[in-house]
Amino acid sequence: MRAVPLVIFSVHSEQYSPPVRSWKDFNFRARSHRGIEIALFPVVRIPPRFASIQSKTKIFLLLVIAGNFLGSLFLRLGMRDAGPLPSALSLGALEPFLNGWIVAGVALMALGAVSQLALLSWADLSYVLPLISVVYILAAFGGWVILHESISAARWGGIALISIGAVFVTRTRPCRQSQAVR
Amino acid sequence: MNWILIAIIVACNTASDILQCCAMREEGEVRDFHPSALRRLAARLLHNRRIIASVACMTIAFFVLMALLSIADVSFAVPATAASYLVEILLARWLLHEPVDWKRWTGATMVACGVFLLAI
């Protein structure tokens, strides 16, 4: 059996013991799949019958936030390399915009959108929306640290307000009582 | 003109999120994350009228935002979209009957104000 180094982020539905109830239970390990040992990739196993709504909500919120933040950061890096949008868009004019950063950015934003769709199947919209705004904070920090953009006092105030607001929302249940007690 | 475009963006974003939420509730909680189950779910969602309408709303919002950015500053366009947070939570309360307690109201209001400050 040969170890194939692959970087795959996949969410499997197999039953797995012990049940996943917190972040500490997540395993990053090699697994055997169709006779080939796949190593060096994180397998986040969510046994659907055991995973609590809170655990799933945390995972998918993380995916939405990471997808949107990294996606917008990559798009910014790609657009900075490509330059301003041409006034007349044609296939040829779009060529500089098909660089690796932009393709990766679009893929990550798509991951964020799909994760948000899944998240909304069990979590309240009024819970999800304020928490996704953490992306704004990460974008501000990303711009400051990676792109060397300046952050004004008003922006720091905004970051503080969003953080406190997000803490308020996390103090509530992610979904209606009837679902949460499942 | 700017305010009309902002109103269209907020309306489209709000409609898109509400439609997505309705469609996913209709579909039920996603419990099976096996690739084949996800493929089947994606195939069902691609035929869901609410999802199609939500994608159409997102597309309109995107192009209207592009139009707005061509005539207005980012520092004006982005904070204006924060208004959709409060509108969506109001609609989540009244249309989707979500339990929005004082903590969520406070949190959402602070987030909306924070996004506004972040973009100025």
C-alpha cells in the first residue's frame, strides 16, 4: 500500500467512535480509501448521527468565514497583479484576470457560499449573519498585515464593535429550540 | 442615483439570503456529508426555484454594486450594504419566525454600526 501525498479537505459521513462533540475530537489523520492510503491531509470526520448542531455550526461557520476571507484576500492579490479592469470587456481582455490568485479566490468564495447554504439548513439566519461579519475584521487585519494598508481609529472602533456584537450573538442558540434539543 | 442603487443592492441581498434560508429549511438539515450525498443535494438544489431566484438576486446585486462602484467611492458603497443586516434580521423575525432575543438585536446592531465604521 503506497502513501499518496494529497491535500484534500473532505467531510465524511462515516460512523466513527467516539462521537464528535467538541473541537478537541477532530482528528487529522491518514485513512485508507479504495486500497490507497491517503496521507498528509486533514480528514474532518463528522459522524452525522452523533455530531451536535453546535459542532456542525462551528465547523461550517469556520468554512464560511475562511472561504470568504481568504477568497477576498486572494482576489485582491490577483487584481493587484492584473491591474484595473478594462473598460471594454472581452475574452482577450479578461486573460490577465485568469491568474492563479483569482482562480483560487473564486474557488474559495464558492466554498464559502456552499458552506453558508448548508449552514442555513439548520442555523438561524439572524444567528449566522452577524457572525459572518467577522470576515470584515479579518479582512481589515489581512489588509493591515499582508497588504500593508493603514487602519484608521474609526476602523479600530468598527473592529471593536463587530467583535463585541459577535460575542453577543454567540451567547444565543444557533437554531430554534426544537432543533437544538435533538 | 446612488441611494437607488444602494436600495437595489440591499433588497437583492436580503431577498437572496431569505430565499436561500427558505429553500434550505424546505430541504431539511444537511446531515450526510458523503460526496455522493452532497452531489445528490446539489442536483436537487439546482432545480429548486428558490435557489435559482436567490442566485438571480445575488447576480443582480453584484452587477448593481459594480455600477455603484463606478460612480461612488468604496467608502460610501460598503457601509451602505451594512443596512441589510438589520433589514434581514427584521425579516428573519417576521417572515421566518426566528427567535430574535435582545442579545441578537444588540449584537446585530453593533455589527451593523461596526461595519459602517470599518468602511469609512
